[in-house]
Amino acid sequence: MIIEARKGASPEALEEALDLLRRADLDPKVVAWNERTLIVTDRKPGSVGLAQLAEIGIAERMVHPTLKAQLASRDFQVDPTVVKVRDVPIGGDRLTIIAGPCSVESREHLLETGQAVRKLGTSMLRGGVFKPRTSPYEFQGLGEEGLPLLAEVREATGLPVVTEVLEPEKVDVAAKYTDMLQIGTRNMQNFPLLKAVGRSKMPVLLKRGMAATIEEWLQAAEYILLEGNPNVVLCERGVRTFEKATRNTLDLSAVPIVKRQTHLPILVDPSHATGRRELVGPMAKAAVAAGADGILIEVHPKPELALSDSNQQLSLEEFARLIEELRPLAEVVGRGIR
Amino acid sequence: MIIEARKGASPEALEEALDLLRRADLDPKVVAWNERTLIVTDRKPGSVGLAQLAEIGIAERMVHPTLKAQLASRDFQVDPTVVKVRDVPIGGDRLTIIAGPCSVESREHLLETGQAVRKLGTSMLRGGVFKPRTSPYEFQGLGEEGLPLLAEVREATGLPVVTEVLEPEKVDVAAKYTDMLQIGTRNMQNFPLLKAVGRSKMPVLLKRGMAATIEEWLQAAEYILLEGNPNVVLCERGVRTFEKATRNTLDLSAVPIVKRQTHLPILVDPSHATGRRELVGPMAKAAVAAGADGILIEVHPKPELALSDSNQQLSLEEFARLIEELRPLAEVVGRGIR
Amino acid sequence: MIIEARKGASPEALEEALDLLRRADLDPKVVAWNERTLIVTDRKPGSVGLAQLAEIGIAERMVHPTLKAQLASRDFQVDPTVVKVRDVPIGGDRLTIIAGPCSVESREHLLETGQAVRKLGTSMLRGGVFKPRTSPYEFQGLGEEGLPLLAEVREATGLPVVTEVLEPEKVDVAAKYTDMLQIGTRNMQNFPLLKAVGRSKMPVLLKRGMAATIEEWLQAAEYILLEGNPNVVLCERGVRTFEKATRNTLDLSAVPIVKRQTHLPILVDPSHATGRRELVGPMAKAAVAAGADGILIEVHPKPELALSDSNQQLSLEEFARLIEELRPLAEVVGRGIR
Amino acid sequence: MIIEARKGASPEALEEALDLLRRADLDPKVVAWNERTLIVTDRKPGSVGLAQLAEIGIAERMVHPTLKAQLASRDFQVDPTVVKVRDVPIGGDRLTIIAGPCSVESREHLLETGQAVRKLGTSMLRGGVFKPRTSPYEFQGLGEEGLPLLAEVREATGLPVVTEVLEPEKVDVAAKYTDMLQIGTRNMQNFPLLKAVGRSKMPVLLKRGMAATIEEWLQAAEYILLEGNPNVVLCERGVRTFEKATRNTLDLSAVPIVKRQTHLPILVDPSHATGRRELVGPMAKAAVAAGADGILIEVHPKPELALSDSNQQLSLEEFARLIEELRPLAEVVGRGIR
């Protein structure tokens, strides 16, 4: 149940309502949501309680979403959320193309990639400095030192920047140098981290866990929303199955399901989903046709020399060709590309 | 290794080559392939054997495909196969739309559906009479008695008809009344059945097993091809995963993989993949964008009254709308719809 | 709902009851079950119908199992079924050890294996002549010609024999030469085949489909039971998952679930589950500890020369050692080994 | 490659060897391992490099494990590791039974459970205060305030205590009040957390990720070992599959695989694996038969009132019965229970 308080509701009335709910063991949470105050609980008061709440009279409206992820649900908010990353909207009329290397390798490398993709229709730059790697012996990224490079290339290209964070302690510093924080597939249920990026109020790119159901994914988003951060963008990146021809199995049906059940934007990452360069294009097109709000593509000036995931990164030429192929497709489904 | 014999090669020379391969324990198989004779083995002769083969001189060409499914491979045949079902091509410039009810329920029901979908751009009619059902208590289809209904509606509508067969003994009778035989997901590795539909030389629609890798699927196709039946159409219909929001998880990356590795056409069945009516449209569009040669859609004049799979069948109105949405998309990817 | 008819119930009364159920659209099935007649439907009559049924008075008892596989359920039969294969009981106080090669390769090979495993505590011999192979180029088994070898070795060793059948047409001939018919993992939902082995009344070893839920597996067993064949033995052999360290993932929790929900015996096949010789022993022990009624082990006098599955077959020495390790374990869980 | 330095090797010689490896771009890591110094890299020097290393002469031995998780491998350490948690060994002759509630709910609750399970053969107490929950609306545990309760009950019962940590910042405080830190399934690839518990040098219980391969799991363990913390205990707790009869699918073949490939102890958690009380016993027995070094069981004095996972927690009576059933089984496999 979500109680949206009237704008003028007094702190005393709010506290009275909270007391009422606490005494009924409903464990209410207070959320500052845009300009409003919300009281949220996943349990429902009895009819007496509802009557008492009505008497206190703080509620502009009361919603009972059927989705477990209440704040994410269309029941709570009918209109699609458009998340603004600096001046770049995600979720509106245009497709958002986010491109960049898997890992930030050097300033020159990042700058070259950023300037190139900027010209080709990209809206945002991606680049990892904290790299979650299966083996401790693999390249772990430049770490904190790589963050200023991201900020520098952002200034040079004008492209907002998204980067992955792995632990709550690094949220502040990453927020200082970048414009959007990514929660990777391995951290989708890293709840302290979800709370930390929630508190940061920064735009968050929440990737689906590789073995997470859509329902669990939306509940992970709810952790962020419940901190009063409405700037959540979901990203489907493939799930783990028995099939080994691709790195993961891209579950595109997640796109229309998320669009129907929630008001949040959803992107698709065909690079990590397939792990194979030659499949990135077809799957990017399929994602757009399925209704995705944008795509996330790994691009590298020299993929064969990449320090991580070299098999799945597109060269600049391949990327340019893909964007040209996407333009007419985007138009047919009523979207444009910058 | 595939040895394609010269057109004028004498039976004696062929026999000599076979003897040579048999003595070398290479277990050669003879395949009548269109107008040609092939000798196929999955092992490779040594250099002496190759020299002896060359001396016999029957080979127009010798191919060593890297794919295990040798006859299915692009190494063996570069040009895409176009399977003709009566006058309907599958795999060419146009998208093939196959529509119809999950089960044939009655003559009126089938006729109504057939005539309606015919007007909307459908190329072929589907309808099951032998229904594989998880429970023995569920409706098992009309059985053999339903076959003449399929033939009758085909005559009335001009639409070629595809139906599923479950056992070798029914292949002949199904072939008599219909135009294409479907091997369902549960029978993808029913090898006697694959051989039987292979021997029939009928067009075959081979659905992917719900837990089959793409590699296994192509080897199942190879069982059919190896009987000298080149008329194989693949159909992706979702695989089984942990996700329960959909009946199966549609693996659209199978489309570009199959197109690259083989010369066989591939369709997509979003109805069985998702099991949810509202997802059929988005996934059909995604399939077309990913490069599928057509789609297979369950349509029912009154889905809520269907005797099987009522949740996933589109009404005629929904189907009409979907086809209209697909037309411009098909054009963008260089395909048309009848 | 299962109606068990009284022993003396007249054919007319039975027919009257059936008519009643048919008119109510309950689609009743008549099953000859041991000495009794059953009427089974998966729908439930209304109270009027129940009253009318009571009036006809044919029912010894009426059962409403909660399990979809009604005849398999403990609700229908409390006591565990003991399936007798010749004189070998499966499901009683003793563990049943079934051993033998993956494929029958020759008479000498089979005879040597049979005589060796007989001395070591084995109760039954396994050996495949119809081999379901992923690739059409792989060894497909000796086929029908291998059946007399099985019968011959049975006579020589006194061990009953189980072999796999792949299609309804071969059920009769396989039944003639062997004592138990195996339905392999790929055919668990080959419904015509299930019905055919059901009609044969032979003991049936029903392996779990590699992507089948336990619920689906029990419904497959129900297809056989519903033909009036109560001699069904289940066999867990691993399911398909993302893990590639083993060929399949052995789901031992299926054992206690099956034992609780049904009256059918259940064996475990650690050879196919793991695909790795060194894991067969630990998993066989785990199966016995979990409550399995027996195990199915692939044994080959010279595993490294086996024509199929050579990595998972135990040598005779390894098999002997395993049986010795199993004996005290079997005792602890209240079972013996022959 | 692991270079184990001689005891008397000088810091200068070590530095020289490191320099050599760094110049060859081999990215060497220095690990303080028990009383020794190790230099570890996952790349291999060329023959010239190896000769130069030999010349420096610091190596007691050089090992080239085939396993990616080099420090975990049997190649590096033949003898099984016995991890001591206070005075409780894990990995030796005795089975280690760890029991306790899912969540710590109150001091009385924990004390009652601890005293009860102590009498029944339990070696250690488990209890969660930081609870990772799918929904933000679910009970999140007592948090830091619960830690002193764990310490208090440890003193009262003499049982060492294990508790889960979710973020690096809480490692120190958890280490202060407990004896072993658990990394839960959702955090198996939370690399900053793995490094933090590694640095703590505390015994660590590393659960398998619910979609992690065994190979990935061992590489996660390697993150901890590489911090110079050899006190790692693995715990199999089920993986995610299509089967929904159980919460997860317990992969017991992981036990013999881990025992063969590594020197680390491995426990099994049948409570989380099955999620069903009636399956905990059979799966605990199967785990012991498969060779596990112990089991982790959720126990609650009143399971039906538990604040989390009430379906899978055993009552004290059920737990007592299980332990009695395990004793003779443990003996047969050469283990005892305290």
C-alpha cells in the first residue's frame, strides 16, 4: 500500500498516521518522492485502520499495487518515467544509445572512443574502472584513478558518462566524477549497494542478475526507489541457461513485460548478452523492435587489443554501420536516434 | 566429409569409393541429394585414402564442413535453401506467416479461422490433430479423423497446411492430407520419427527441443537431411529456463546463429515461446528484426474457448493488428509480407 | 477422481456409471488395474452426479488424489509398489543393482560383462541395442539383431535384462527378447511410445526427461499406468543446467519427493547423470542414502574401448569396489544388496 | 604459477624476482601464506625467465596448477585443509554440524536454540543478523545490534558462531563478535567483500552462487586465499534450475568434484537447497554419503513462527532425529559426529 500525502499535510498528521501503522505492525516506510511524501508498506491495514487513516486525512490518494515492487508499478505511476542524465533523456521518444569500451584502459583510448562514438549518434559514454572479474588474476580495472579520466572525456565530448560501482564506499567518489551509476549483474542483489546508490539520488542503471527472475529484478529496483531515488533505468543483459553458443541467453521478452508492469525505462545490452561481435547487430535490432528504450553497446577502436571482453566489442566501423541500420528501424517503431 | 559425385559417375565407381571408405572404417552413407549423389562420413580418410579416392575420380567436389551437421552447413551449401510448401516459399524475400489454432477443434472452427487469416496476409495454415499433452487426461486432439478436415480447409482457402506428427506410423497418412509435417519440441530427438519424415521427402518444420542446444538441434536436422530430404525449416520456440514469467524463454540469438552456420530457413513461434497473448506481438516484431524468415502464430476466433493453450492464442482482431504492424518493419529489413 | 469398482460389479452397472460421467462431459477412462476395474477422470462430478453415482452403487471406493498423476499417487495406493522383473523385485527391502554396458557391442562383450557383474551382486543386466544418438553419424547400436544376444546372455547368466526402445513398432519384438523396457530421457514425453509400453504390460523403466519437472515426469508415468500397466519404475538421471563440470546435474531431491508423492519405485543412474567415472561412486552412495530403491550403473570390461560413453563406464574392478562400499551403507539405511 | 619462497630468502632477492616478473608483464602477487611467502601469477614466464628466476634462487618449489584457482588446488597443496573455528575443526575426521535459526530474532530465541542444538551434537551455531532479502519490505534482520547477542550465546553455549556479512564496512564489527564470516549465495562474486573477508584472516564460509559454476566458485575462493587467508570453507546450497518442486536444485556432485580438485573443506546446506522441511533429512544423509565435511541446518524452536524461511527450518525434535539417523551413516563413511 502506498499513501501519497497531500502537499500541505502537517508533520504532526504524518506522524500520527505513521504511529497508527506502526502500532498495527505494518512497518511503514517514509519516502521523499519528487516533491511528495509517501508512506509505504507491503501489508494492508484492516477496515478499522483504513477508517482511522481516512480520519487523519493526510492522503491525497492511496494505491494498492498488485506488483510486489510497488513504487515501480504502473498502478502507482501510469506515465512512463523519463530519467534525465544531464541533458540526455532515457525513456522518451528517442532511443538512447550508450556506447564505449568495456574497461577504461587509458586517457587516449577513452578519448578516441568517446569522440568517435559521439559523431555516430551516441548519447552517452560507458566505461568501467571498477571491473568485477571472475578471476582475481584478471585485469581489475584502473580503479579510482580512472574516474577523473571519465570526467575529462565527458567534458571533451559533452557525453554524460556511466560507470559501474561495486561497493557502497565508492558511490560518493564515482558520483563526483560521473553522471550515472551502474549496478552490474553480479550485484543486482547487493542490497547495501542498492541502498547506497538509492541514497545518492544519482541516475542508476540496474542490470538484471544473470539468474534473476524479472520479479526479483523489479524488487531490486524497489530497494533504490524506496530511498527516494526515482531515477532507475533497467537493463536486460541476458540470463544464464544451458545454451553455450552465446555467453548468456538474451531474454527480450523482459522488455514488454517490464514496460507493461512498470513505469521505468529499460535498455538492452546485446554485447554482454551474446558475447559475440557478429550477434550484437541482430540482437540490437531485435531489442529496438521489442520496444526497448535504448541499447548499450561495447565499442573499442581496436577490439582485438582490448584488455577485457575483446570478442564482444564492436570496432568503430561496425558500430557506425549498426547505427545506420538502426535508424530506419527506430523510425518504424516510432522512435528516433539523436 | 561430403563427397559430391559427378553427374556421370558410374555405379561401379561409386561402389568402389564406398568400399574404400568402408574398409577404412569410415562408415560412409550414400545420400540422394536433389539430382546428385553424395557420400557422407563424419570421419576423415588419411592422405593415402584421399589419394585413392582422387584416383577413382568420382568427386565433383569434396567438402570438409566444420559444423557437425555437415549437410546443414554453409560450408556444404552457400546459398540459402528456399523450401517450397506447395507454392509457398519459406526462406526467400518474403516473410512467411503461418497461422492457425493450436488444436483443430471442428470443421467450422478451422474453416472460419483459415478464411479469416487468409485475408490478412497469412501464407500457410497450422492446426494440430495429434496433440502431445503433458497429462493423459488432457484433450489429445481429434487424431487421424482430423486430417481430412485439414485437407478440406486447404482446398477451401488455398492455404497449404502444416500439422504435427508424433510417431513414424502416422507419417504416411499425415503426408497424404497435409503439405508439411511438424516435429514438435518434445520430439526433436525422436530419431525414428526424424528418419521417417526424412524418408517422406515432405517439407518438415523442425521445432527446437525445449532443452536443446543449437548444436543438437542442427544435428537433429541432419537426421532428416541425411535421408535425402533437403526440405527442412527450423523453428525457434523458446527454451526452458528458471524464469517463470513466460512459458519458455525465447532465444532469438538462435536466429542469426542458424542463418550464419546453415543454409536452412528459420521461423520463430512467439506464441509457444511466451505463452502470453500480450507478448506475442512484441516478440514477433523482434523475431523479424533479428532476421527470421517468418513467424508461426496461434490464432483462434474465440481464444477464451480454445480447447488448449487458450492464454497464448490471438483473436482475429489482434492478429490483424499484428500483421499491420509487421508490414513496415518487414520492409525495413528488406522483406515483404504477402 | 478414481472410482474403484467392486469386484462383483456388473458390466451393465459399469456402463451406466460411464454413461453418467460421459453425459456430464467428464471424459472417463476405464482401466483394468490388477484384478480390479477403475474408472478415472481428472474432473469432478457435481454433488448431484456424485449422488447418482452412489445410487448405481458400483464403487468399492472413490479417491480424489491431489496429485495430477492420480494412479501414481499415494492417495490412490498407500503401499509402495514392488515391480517384479522375472524374479527380481524392484522397490522392496533390497537395493536393486542394474549394471551393464551402454551399448551391446558383441555377444562376447555382453557375455563377459554379464557374467562378471552377476558375481558382484548385480540383479539385472542393462544393454542398449537401439541407441538414441545426438548425431546421425554416431554408432546407432546393433538394432533388432542385438536383441537375441540379450536373450542369450540372460539365459547364460540368469539375470533379467532391460533395454531401451525408441518407437512403438519395436515394443513387441523388444518385449519378446527382454524383461523390462526402458524409456530414455529423450522419449519421456513420446506419448505414443508411453502408451505402447503401457499396453505391453511389461515392466517399464521410465527415465526422467533431461528438462522435465518432477510433476511432468509423474504425468508421463501416468500415461503408462492408465493403460493398466502398474509396473512402472522411475529413474532419475540428471537434469540439464548451466553447470558444465558434469554432463547433467543429478537432482537427488527427486528421490524423497517421488517416494512421498507416489507408490512407485525409483532408481538413480549416476553414470549418465555425471558422465564422469570418478563421480559415479560418490553419487551412487548419495543416491542410496537419499532413499533410492536401486542404482543403474554402466560397466564395461574395457571402458576406454567402448563404442559410446566411454568416459562414464566403470571397469569391472571399479564396479566391484563400488558394490563393496555400498553394502554397509545399504545396511545402515535398512536395505540389503543381493 | 606459484613460487614458494625459501624460509630464509632475503627481501632483496624477493624484490629482484618480483621485478623480473613485473618487467615480463606477468603481474605477480605476493601472498603471506601461513609462515611462508608466495609469489603468484596466472601467466608463465618463458624459458629465459625461468632460468633467471632459478638463478636468483629464492624458490623452495615452483608449482604450475592446472586449476585456475591456483591456491585452492591440490596441485599446490596435497593435504586437505582443516579450518579451525576456535576449537572446532572443519575438514577433519569428524563431520561438522552447524545449526541454528535463519535469522536471529531475540536473545531468548537464540539462547534456547543454541542450548538445545548444543546437546544434540552440534559443533557450531549459525544465525543471521544482516539478512539479504529479495524484497525491501521483508524483515532485514536485527543488524549490528544483533551481533552482541551472538557473542553472548556463544559464551553461554561454548559454540563458535558463524554469521553472514553483506558489505566490507561490516566485516570488522562482525569479526569482533563472531568466529566465522559467511558469504551468502548472492555475494559469491561481490569481489570487494571477498577481499575484505580475506584481509580479516577470519574463517570464511563461502556459499556457492545460485547460478555459479563450480569453476567460478573456486575462483571466488581464490580471491580470499590470495589475501593470505587460508581459512576458507565452501558450502554447496543448491543452484537455480527450471525445477520448482524445490527452492533450488542441490548439486551434490559438487562435493566429490571440490574434494578432488581442491584441498578446501566443503559443507552442504540442505535447508536452503530444498526449502522444504521434509527433504532436509534425506538430503543431509545424501550429502554425508557423497563425502561432505559437514552440514548446515536451519533449526528453530517454533518453525511456524519464524520471521524468515519458516518452511525449511527443522523443529528441535526433527533435528534431534536427523542427528541420530546421521550417526551410523557417518560411521560407515569413516566419519564421526561430536
